[in-house]
Amino acid sequence: MNEKGSPIILIVCVLIMGAVCGGLFFLRKGTKEQPVPAAVPAAVVAKVVETVKEKDKEKPTSKPLTPGPDQNFEPEINFESSSELAKNFEHGLLNMESEKDLEELLKNMGVTEMSDSDLKTLFNKLGRNGANLKRGNRLDEIGELERRMKSRWSLNLEDGSRVFFDVKKGDDGRWLIDKIHHSAEATSLEAILEKGNVAQLDGLMVAHSFVQFAIMQEFSNAKQLVDVTKMSDVQLAGLCIIFAEGGYQLRKPRGVLTSIEKPTVSGYSVYIQSKDQSVAEFSLLLSREQAADPWRVVELNFNSLLADFIKSNGGNAYYTPFVKNPQGGDSIVVYFDFNTNQLSARTQRQLSIVANILKLDNSKKITLTGHTDSKGDDAYNRELSKKRADAVRDFLVSQGVAKAQITTVGFGAHRPREANTLADGTDNPEGRKVNRRAELYLDF
């Protein structure tokens, strides 16, 4: 550092420090000191708190619902989907201690009009804190009444009955409860089979119930919702077999969707999920003569479902549960391993479903045809094919089907479904696999 410059730097520093100190002095002098507030008496504090509480009571109620006992849930009143609204309604019911609580809950959900008697009936059905709701499966979607705009749900009760409610999307995009159903009719799944039940006049209810019966392998119940003059037992049996083997269940939510809705014709798209959670689709067509008649299923289109089922099993037609019959209609088909007439576990499961159909009416007749691939001589194959048909017959009889209902025939290798050899003359193992089979033609 230059020693001659040191005094100048010192003088500058002194001047700057003086300016800072002077500024602080005038600033402090111009600021008034604030007095320390006196302590507020406890009585005054209590009075203020009480006033605030009273004001809060006057505010309109719009609080979110209280979480249910088995799940942390933080719902809002502004519901953005039908499933969100339905789940909030369910959890609100789990915290309902009185009819007044139920009334307040319904108002929050959009129900503005309900008589005292209907409110009391509903409260008694559901029970305090939803005590009467079915454990583990309190809520189900029946289906969509209008695409993306209106759907129906059910609250499931321990006694098997149900409470239905429709939810609707408003013009502002919010979902609210549109209607609570107060039918005096029995509302269990099986109740729809009772003659005169009003649910039979509702196409969505019939479609949903038909699918549920098929999923549960309750063939006789499903058939009661079918127009037997327009839909065959083979189609229904095939649907039951696919459901059983694929482990299908209705997709949640949006399992049954309304596609056509007219006075005497209605159509539905049905979406189901397999055990591996893949989604498949099929469609139902319902009809009736007059608007006052019950709905019945008249057509089942499950080509897409069948294709998905085959694809999920390796893409081979070997897994189709039925085939076209030369005499018209369809036949149930089961398959065999090479050079054997032993029934596989899969075949036995399929035949158990067919047996349940046959036992509904012992006047029904069935023709069983056995078939082989082209390996081996003709005499051997005819004998093997007859043994395959007889093996199927014997299993059906063991399941309670009358032996007199069944006729068996063996055709050997003379009626192949697929080519046993390729165009160049080489072996076709996949084709031969399909030909080792027995077909069950229902003659009724």
C-alpha cells in the first residue's frame, strides 16, 4: 500500500461513519414508542370465543363427510365422478347416528325432497352408522343409464336386499344423487325373478341381473331372464363356461353401459375383467312386445369376448367352448389329449355346467359325437371316437343326468374341424389338436 494515501483513506472512513450514526439518531427520534398493551381479562376472552362459536353456527353447512371407520377418506362436496359420489355417500352412512344426520347427508348429496316417512324407512333399512350394510361389499354399480351422465348404484344390505340410488351429472359438471328408490318390492338379486316384480320393467336391472347370474354359474336363474324362442341354451352355456374358465367379474365401475334405449328395444355393452385384470367386452340385446311387458334377453353377441378368451389362452381355437353344428345352431365342444379318452380337469368343469342345464328338464335330448385326428387306421379311430363320446356321457350321468337323454356316435377322423396336414402335405399338429374332441349337440 502507498503510505502517502493512508491519511486520506482514514478521513473518508471517519466521514462515512459519522453520516451513518447521524442517520440512525434522527430515525430513532422520529419514531414514536409503542405502549405495552395491558392484559385482557379472561372473562372478555371467553365472551369473544363464545360469540365466534355462535357466528359459526349461523354459517350454512358444507363440511366434508367424516371418514369411515375402516378407511382414511377426505371427500369434498364437489364430486367429479359418479364413483366418487357413491363412495362418499357410503362412507357418510357409516357416520350416521340419527335420521337428522341422514337428512343432512342426503341434502349434501343433492336430495332436496324426501318425506318424513321415506326418511324413517330408509334410516331403518340402513341402520345407525350403516350397521345393516353388508360387510366387505357395501356398494355396487348396477350400470350406466346414460353414457357418462347418469348411473345407478346399489347399497347392499346384510339380509340380501338392496337400496338403489341414481346419480346424475349436472350442467356444472358436478355429480349429485338424482333419485333414491323406495320400492316396496323385494330388492335382492333373486327377487327380479318373481312374477310381477317391477324390476323386470327396467332394462338395465334385467341386463345387470342376467350377467350376475351367468358369472355366478346360476344357469337356471339366468335363463328365466331370456326369451327362449330367440336365444339358445348353447349360447348361454358357452357364456357360463367362458366366465368360469376366465374367472371374469364385472368391471368396476362402468360394467354395464346403456347403448340403446327405446320403449320395446334396449341394448347394453358389458365390460368384464379376467383374473389377470384384462378387460373384455360383449353386448346384450333386450326386447319386449309392449312397454308394460317385462324385458327379456333376446341376443347375445360375444364374438369379441370369445376372441379375447382364445387370445388369453395362447390364441388357439382349441379353447373355444362351442362350434357350429352341421345341422344348424351351435354345439358345445370339449377336447382330448392324443390317443386317449380320459377327461381332463378342464373338460370336467365344462361338462358340469352342461349337466346343470340338462337336469333342468329330463325330457331334453342330447347327441354326443366323438372325433379323432387322422393318426392311426380307420377302425381304431372309430372305436376311439366312440369311447370319447361314451366317456362324456358317463360323466354327465355321474352328475345326475338321465342316461336316456343321451345318444352317442363315433365318427373317427371323418369330420375334422381343422386340416390334419398342411397344404404341402406336412403334419399340422395344431389342426389335429382341434380335431381330438367330442361335440354335444342339444336337440331341444
